[in-house]
Amino acid sequence: METILLTEDLRVEYRTQTSGVGRKVAVRDLNLRVQAGEVFGFLGPNGAGKTTTMNVLLGFVNPTHGNAYLFGVNVREPIARQRIGFLPELTYYYKFLTAEELLRFYARILGIPSSETDKRIARLLRLVELEAVRKRPIKTYSKGMQQRIGLAQALINNPDLLILDEPTSGLDPIGRMKVREIIQRLRGEGKTVFFSSHELGEVETVCDRVAILHEGELRMEGRVSDLTQKYQTDLEKIFLQVIGYQSQSCP
Amino acid sequence: MNKILALAGVVIKELYRRKDFYVLFILTALITLVMGAANFFNDTNIVRYLIEICLLLIWISALAIAIGTAARQIPAERENRTIFPLLAKPVTRAHLLVGKFLGCWLACGIALVVFYTFLAIVSGAREHQWPVVHYFQALWLHWMCLAVVVGLVLWGSVIFSAPSANATICLIVVVGILLLGRHLNVVALRQAEPLSSILYTVYFVIPHLEWFDVRDLIIHGQGLVAWPAVLLASLYAATYTATFLLMAWLVFRRKALNV
């Protein structure tokens, strides 16, 4: 099976302003391998290093040590990003553009022929249910609508790998269900999905495999079914156990 | 090239969907028309002053558009987080910088065409003369000058995080060059060392934007600038623009962008 995403001893350190600390290790020697067709959940509490890892995968941040590859190409090469789609946690797009113009802009960036662009835009706007507002400027959209147009832009190049950073954050239940449906649909099409989320019930439903990151270190990795069978509990409890969380009950 | 053109297209769309350009144009038009309507001292040559004022307003407006548009490009991309889905595509930071430059420069070009057409109509209506080639030459040199300004501001925008700080600094630098640039060598002669050498170095390093200002030729109805000189000035502007964009890229290429 083809390896779509690979990190080798990935380490990211930041300089900090705090006196006495000097450098903070955001990601510590991370080794990850995601195979084609998998839906991979990347979990961890806030500040665990999930977003930093995604930043490296997308070329926004250079690793201090180690390498990361997408489709066998080092992420430092822009061509590594030709076959991926990315949805950031907080989606903001050019507010003065309409949904249609935004998708056309990204299609042009990706070199999609104009004859094909119209078909894709129509299909994607139907998928994210924004057909009726396609001519409206994005500044008039609600948060949920902006998240959906974000998803449409991530899918414009029909990507083989979709990287989603907390895609359901701030969405209402209908919006969450819609995102879940889209992820499952992509899995059905054989696409690879790599996503971070704090919604562990949702992760358990849609993911094949998960990795749990804590304080920059990979603490656990495996198939969701294997983990829940081994620990005889749900993913949320496994997660809390792995990060060493102790519930403090009120007196 | 397609990526660069797509990026430039967004900058141009932004310009004509914002109010800045329209406000500046209406302001320039109103001031010029009001002044043109008045008959000062029954002076038949008053149209010269009218052209002078209109050209000054065009220069001020064009600088405001160039600096205002270029200064917000990269910081706004980062602040609004639009840079992340963009750079997650196969777009390099060099593409982004060149696309932004091209967009700002073309936007300035469109604004200049509107402003100079207005000037030609106003002066033509009063003087019944249409020195189209003079206006074209002035517009071209003005546009080349704005290329240098846009390049400089883009470089500033990757150094200074606040667009307002960058715009203010660049405005002071550009106005300083326009007003004092041509006098620096003379001032240097009158200074003791090492100030004299420093001023000379500054004189030779700064882009001489004042060379692109041919307003006086239009106001006083003088002849055209020799075309080889226009070509050399264009090459001079291209060299400075490329240098500023290169400096911007050197700063921006390794800059960490955190989501």
C-alpha cells in the first residue's frame, strides 16, 4: 500500500521569549506513516503539537530536525502540495470575493483547465450546499457557511490527501454531520484523510487509525478498533488515560 | 505564470471593490472641477495652474493608492489567515510576492489611466489641445515610479508587522526622496567627513523617484522627453523594483507562518 504521509524523526523547536527557557520543543522526534485510503485521526490536547505538525506538513514551518514527506516528496518542495487539500481550523477567505470567484481563483492557482473548473465549482457548491448563495460575497456568510466554502476550496483539486485541522470546530450539529458525511464519502472514494479533532466520539466513528500526541511526543498509535478492544473502553477514556489526566471530583 | 496572474487578479478585484480608489478619484475630480470653474483674476493662463493642481492631486492620490494597497497585502493575508489555504496549494512565497506586486502595480496603472484621462479631458476642454503623447509619457514614467514604490512597500511589509507602521515609514521615505533626493549630492559637498561620504552613499543608493516626475513639462507645454531616456528610466525602475522584490523574498522565504 502506498505511503501518503510520512514523518521521520520530526522535531520542531521554537525560541521563546521567557527567560530561562530559551527553546521550547513543540514536536519531539515524531514518526508517522499514513497509508493510502486511510482516515487518520491526529489527536492531542491543546498545545500537544498537532497544529505545528500540520504546519510542517504544509510547508508553513521548517522542522528543526528530521523530514516530512507527502506522496514521497519532501514537504519543502511546493509540488508536494499539488495533490492535497487543506482546511484550516479558522477559515477566513477573501471577504470581497463571492464563493464562485473564490473557487475559481483556487482552481486557477492549481492549474485546473477552465472547461473543467465550471463543472467542479457547480459540483462542490452542490456538495457543501452553497449553490443558492454562490454570487454573494463571503463577508455575508455565517461561520458554518464559511467552514463549508473552506471545505469546497480544499476539494477543488480533487485531492488524494485531505488535511483537516479541527474541521467541525464551532459548527452546529447539522454542520458537523455534514462534514462527517463528506469525510465518509471521501473514504468511500479511496481518498486519504488526515485530521485533527477534539470530538473523540466523531473520531471513533470516522477514523481507521489514530495517533495521540502529548507534549510534542507520540504517545499512542493504532487502529481504533484494536485500541477500543484492547482497553475495553471508548476512545475518550483511552485518550484521557494516555495523556495522564486525573479527574478531580468536587468535595 | 497562471498562479501569479490569479494572485494579481485578486488584488485588482480588491481595489475596485473597496472605496479608497473612488474616494480619491472623486476628491481629485471635485477639487479640479471647482478650481476650474472659478475665474481667478481674469487670467487666461489660469488653466496652467489648474493642470498643476490636478497633477499634484494625481501624484498624491496615486502614492496613497500604491502605498495603501501594497502595505496591507502580506500583513492582511497573515492577519486574516488567507495565506494558509493559499500556501497549502503549490504556491511558493516567491509566487505570492510577485503576484502581489503585479496586482498592486496593475491596479495603480488602472487608477493612473482614469486619473490622466480625467486630466486630459479637463485641460483639453479648456485649452482645446490634446497632447496625448505627452500625457502617455507622463503616465508611463509615473507608473514606472510606482513600480519602485510598490516594490519598496512590499519589502517593508515583510519586515514590519503592522501595515500602518510600514505605510507611514514608506510614505516618509518616498516623499523624502521626491523632495530631497535631487539635493543630497549638493548637501553632501558642504558637509565634513564622514557625513559627506554617508550622504553621497545615500544619494547613490536610493532610487531617484524624482526623475520620473515630468509634471513641469506638461504644465509649461514643453517638449517630450527623449524616448531613449524614457527607456533608460524604465530599466532603472525595473532594476530597483527587482532588487526590492528580491530583498522581500530573502526575508519572507524562511519566515515561519503559524496557523
